[in-house]
Amino acid sequence: MKKLIKRLLWALGIVIVLCLIMFVWSGIKANSESKKMYPNETGQLVDSIYCIKDSFVNMYLVGSGDKFIAVDCGNSTEGVKIGLMKLKISPENVIAIFLTHTDGDHTKGLSLFPNASIYISKLEEQMINGAKARFLFFKNSLDGRSYTTLDDNQLVNLSNLNIHAILVPGHTPGSMSYLINDKYLFSGDALGLKDGKICGFNEFFNMDTKTALKSMSKLTNLPNAEYIFTAHHGFSTSYKDAVRDWK
């Protein structure tokens, strides 16, 4: 009996050590891959589109009169707060936040916008309700914030802005891109940009790269789109050129 207990303890110890090694390696790898990203600097990009650079990620703000909607919400509360101050945008004027997915680098600034409605895709809900882990036993969270779920191709109208939700699973099961006023495409982590052309997102961070690559085709045939805004790889002012060669 004592030998069995010892063997079980040894086995448990080995599993714990292997998990720790994997966790440390993943952290080092994630940091290395994040350094290859090149988000836009904080500022006004085009028309009424603004961005905040928070470490290696961008969140976007789309203005309509004195109101704004946000696409994603940054990697840290402090980073988002500094960005809002630079842009001279009050968080009270942000009426809604459309999350492309629920990874922490897209949600950490939520507490700054207590009055904003939160939107996620219906399939992303599994990432925050405990049904599915992001990595090992680590799960995503919206820190108790209420939210509204969206279906693929659902349309939302807020403050004279038309938001078209496009489901693009792969990076996470419920990743979603948003086409605003048929003109501005916010891709989240559904794709990257390289030399002005769209490309697949970093495989290390994808939960299902094969599905992610298939999903990209949904973003290549938007007849009135003019711009693409990515979360980590800048933006393109020529949607047609960016998607032309993708197969």
C-alpha cells in the first residue's frame, strides 16, 4: 500500500513538473511571438476611426457625433486609460464594446466603461462560462460583466452606426469580425497583414488554425469594404488590394 502511494505521488509530481515546464515555455514563446507584432500607434487613423495602442495590441473607437463604440478593449486598464487621455475621449461617451473574442489582451480595459453594453458572439460564450478552457485549465473571463450575444451575420444599429457581425471561428471558437457601415472591417485576430496583404494569424495563438484559415474567406468578399483594421498588425487603406490574392 505504501509503495502504491509513493508511486502515485511520484506520478503526480512528474505531471506537475511537466505542466510547469509547459507553462513556462508557453509564456516565453508567447512573449517572443508578441514582439513580432506591430500595432498602430495611438491616434486618429481615418475619418472617425481612432485606435489605442496598448502594448502589442490595438483597440479601436468609432465615433458618431459625441458617442463612440469600441472594438475590443485593450491589454490593461492603465494602457487604455492613457490612450483615452491622449485621444481626449471620455469613457462615459463609449456606449458599446464589440469584442472580437474574449482573450485577455482584448478585454482588460472593460472596467473603464461601466456604462457600455458588451457584445460577443454566441459561440464565444463557451470561453467565459467555464465550458471551454483557453489553455490547459486557464479560462477567459469578462469579470462578471453582463453581455449580449450575436449570431453570424446579425446586424446592430447604434448611434447611426451599422454593425455587421461576421463569425470567423478558429483563433477561438467564437471569434467574430465586425464590418461597420459596410466600409470599415475590424478583423480582430482572424487574420494578419504583411506587406499590405492579408495572411493567416500566428499559429501559436490559434486554437484551430485550419478552421481559422477557412474562416478568412468570409472576409474577402465584402463588396463595399475599403479598410481593414487588425488587432496586432496595423491596418490597410485598400481592402481590395489586401484580399485580392488570398485563396
